[in-house]
Amino acid sequence: MGRGKVMRESSRLRRQRAYALIAVLWMISALMLLVSALVYQARTELRTVTAGRESAVAEARGDAAIQLALREIVSDAKVFSRQRTLDLMFDGEGVRVVVTPLNGLISINAASEPLLAALFVHGAGLDPARAQALAQRVIDWRDPDARALPQGAESPEYIAAGVAFRARGGPFEATEDLLQVLGVDFETYDKIKNLITVDGGSARTNPLAAPFEVLRVLAQGNTAIADRFSTVRDSGQGQVDTTSLMQEFIDQSSSLRFRLKAFVPVGGERFLVCSQIVDANSTASIRLPWRVLRAERSFGVVADIAAMPR
């Protein structure tokens, strides 16, 4: 009996030790998980802080490059009557700035119905019927009357469609307002957002100042014509033949309002785009020889700075 009791006691002690070992192992595992989570959180916060710092530095470089470009614009605005690309150095880093006079873009506040339809067809890739309808809806959205065009839409059509927006009966205040037009989805807007402006007042477009995508619209979607025109224009030749473009949509007026886009490398294949719409009229501001009308930031990916937009 005594021996059996000793054996039972020994077995109980072994079980207790095993349970204790299991408990210790569980505690160690829990502590390891906790430490791993803390390390992961610390690394995530460090990456966030680093990314924020890189973004802030890139923004400062982009804004500084735009200021340098503006200094060149106000010193000789005639040189910038056409779209120009400046490769600038700031703080030891190369920054590309693309300067586009606003009369080289399509004004959604002033463009005619045929030009808007061409924009939707050749800029957004829509079929002609839908493009025609959207062109009329853009005009109905901005005009002051309440009479809808045959394929257009005034507020009653918006109500019938069950959407929250209504026709404004006034000018577009931002390009994003185009998303309030009945039938304009984000995909369509995203394809044409860099081709349009609300800050240029002309109903026509100056092809000498236009980016390639706008030239393609003016060439009725003919990429070869747009590419050929762009090559000749950007070579700096005095006279450029515009007869291959849609004459009813073009003029060669000048503008002192510009869109400046600075492309700032931020590591790897990424770059920050700093964009400003600027009025370079000497009377635009009492403190500076220009006035910033709007500004925005976005990120993109490109293989190298040489491949950035011109």
C-alpha cells in the first residue's frame, strides 16, 4: 500500500509538472505573439512616418520647381505661348515641369456641342450616340435656361433618374463637377480629366498649346496626325501647318493662365505629381506676379524620368 501511494503521488507530481510546462509554453507563445505584433506595429509606423516625410519633401521640391518655372514664365511669357517641358534641378534632384497654357485645353464651360462630343468620342472612347447625349447634357447643366436639348437633361430628368445632383444652370467651378452630369461616370471622367479646364474661357482650343491627347481629339482620333503635328510643333519651327486638324475647333489665341505639372521622383518607379493652375497676369495678385487658382497632388508610376509626360 505504501509503495502504491508513493507511485500515485509521483504520477500526480509528474502531471502537475507537465501542466506547468504547458502553461509556461503557452505564456511564452503568447509573449512571442505580443512582441511580434509590437514589432510589426513599430515597423508599420516607421514606414508611415518615412513615407510621410518623403511625400512632404517631394511636395516641397515640386512646389519649388513650379516656382522656378513661374519665374521663367513671368520673365518672358511669349516663350510659353506653346506647351513646354522644363527639366529643372532643385536640391540635387531632377524635376520635370510641363507647362500647358489653358487655351490648349478644352473648356467645358465654353466648348461647343460638337467639340464636347469629339472630346467624349476621341478622348473617352465612347460611341458617337452616347457622346452626343453627354455633350448636350453638359450644355444643359451649365446653361441658365430650363429647356432640355433633345438628348440633354435638365433637373426634371435628374429627378426622374433618381440621382442626387441637379443641373446647375451656371458654370462648372471644378473639373470634378463633370461627375454631376447625368451619365458621366468616373471611368469617363478619368479618361478626359487632363484634357479639360474650367479656368480657360475660350470656346476653341489652341493646338500650339495643346497636349498630345487634346491634339488627338482635334485630329478626330487620328493618332498619326496628332503625333506628326506634335513632333513638328515641338521642334520649334516658326510656322506649323494646322490644316490637318478640325478647323472649326481651333484658334491661335494667347493665354496668361497655365497648368503646371511637376513630376518628382520619390524612389523606385514612383513619382509625385504636383499640379497648379496659375494666372500669370501681372495684376492677378498684389504680392506676387502670379496667382494660384487651384492646386492638387497625386502619385504615379513610371520607369524613369525620361518616360514622364512631355
